[in-house]
Amino acid sequence: MNTPRTTAALVAVVAALAAGEVLAGDIVGKVKYAGTPPVPAKIQVTKDQAVCGKAEHVDESLIVGADKGLRNVVVDIADPKDGKKMPPAAKKPEIDQNGCKFIPHVQIVPAGQEIDIVNDDGILHNIHTFPKTNTPFNKAQPKFKKVMPGNFEKPDVVQIKCDVHSWMQGWVIVAGHPYYALTDAAGNFKISDVPAGSYTLEYWQEKLGKQTKPITVPATGSVTADLEYAAK
Ligand SMILES: [Cu+2]
């Protein structure tokens, strides 16, 4: 059917082709957890109470928000075809150790970009990484050492721990291409400017693992991907 809307879309496609632009669309969606939202368990602070005990600590490994939206899910395209690299972030990425938590709990960083490992606590931390493809590091960060450099060269999913405070846990997702997003507190995400075509969308959550879904990105506008994890 040739509605005014499809005609307008067609005109936009023809204009883009004429201009030599890459036809690209957005993937927008929400990741839900089908089960009953768990109440995050409280974590007992057993060390450095004066600093670490200032704020409450809870298990952040499965945080379900409004309308079953799942926070901190990494969504990306498993099979991009344009060979683009994720550009360096405008602001240098940081792993901040603050109140004896890693902040943010999960983040996406471009492969190869130097990051700052920040000690905002003025006490000893010892960052210890558990990569799959990168070289692990295990470094003490004494109270006087505010910033240490870090770098992840290859795409990876890296768990971060502190050898001084056993409850400290975080994740760095090292991205080799630009088509990544992290869900917000309501489980929403958006991957922008994906070249039109068919792909495998993959999504990963630290506790629930990885799932995939086929997706077709339009030449203009957006496609909606509603993703869900079964109750566990
Ligand atoms: Cu620590």
C-alpha cells in the first residue's frame, strides 16, 4: 500500500542514496525479566567500616526496575559488517572505587582506550581483573594513589574484583565496534546508526548470561526489539 508515510520514507531513502550516505537505522527496545523481581540482598561490610560502611551495600547482580525492566544489560550486534571500531569516548572512562564499590557497576569501554582507575576512598584497594582475551592485572592501589591507568586492548567481558574488599564486584565490557548499548534503570536501550540489514542481536547480563535474537534494521527510522529473560 502506498500511504503518504511509506512514500515519505521512500523519498528519504532515495535522497540518502543519491547523497551517497550509508542507510542506517536505530535499534530501540527494552529488556525485561519475566520472573518476580528479586529483592537485592544486603551485603555485610566486614572491613574498613569508617569508609566502606558509610553507604548501604546491596547485591547489584540482578536489578529489576519499573515494569520488569532489567538494568545493566549489555546489548550489541554480534555480526556487524562494516568493520568500524568504537570511537574513543569523549570523556575518558573511569572505574571509580567509591565507598568500596566499583562505580559504575557495569560499563562499556572502547577497545584500546586508556581508562582511569580512580581511588576516591583514601584507603587501600587492590583491583584484580578476570578477562577472557586480555592480559589480567592485579594491582594494589594504596590510599595516596588517586589514579592508575588501565587498558583493555581486545573485545572482552571482564569481571573486576578487589582483593581487599571481597564484596566489591564490577564489569567492564570492552567493545570492538560501535553498536553497543547498556540498559538504563528501566531496562531501555538504544543502538544508533546501524547500517541497514539483518543481524543477530545479542544481549548479556552478568547473572542470566547471553541470549540472541535475529533483527532487521531499516534504512531509516528504527526497529523495536523487545527482549526478555525467563525467570531464574
Ligand atoms: Cu577495595
